[in-house]
Amino acid sequence: MRSQSTPGPFLRPVRVTITIPYNAYQSLIERSNQQGRSLSNLAAYLIETSLQAIQPHEHQQSRSETMEGLQRRT
């Protein structure tokens, strides 16, 4: 059996618990309601897009390295 951190053919989402300030929580709730999406979906989207904006080259590089590793296994 594979652990969540071990890359496989399909990378599954991982559940994470965080603590955020109440004002940030309220803003997320309002925005998720306006967009008609779940709070967790909005939070995941915001985190992912923020990480891509901060380190787009590094993110793409690690993703391509993961894909190369998967291709070598097959």
C-alpha cells in the first residue's frame, strides 16, 4: 500500500487542517457563497493559485520531474 506522499500514477488530494483568523474565515465564507462553491474547494483553489503565482517556474519544474519519474517506471 502506498502512502499519500509517495507519487503514484494518480496523485490524490490530501486532507489538511489549518487554523486561520476569524476575519479570513468570514471572507472565505462570503466569497464561497457568492461563487456557489464549497469552502474547501475555494480554499484549495486559492492556495494552489497563490503557490503558482509565487513560484511558477519551480512549481512547473517539480511537476515535470514527477511526470518524468512516472514515465520511467512504466
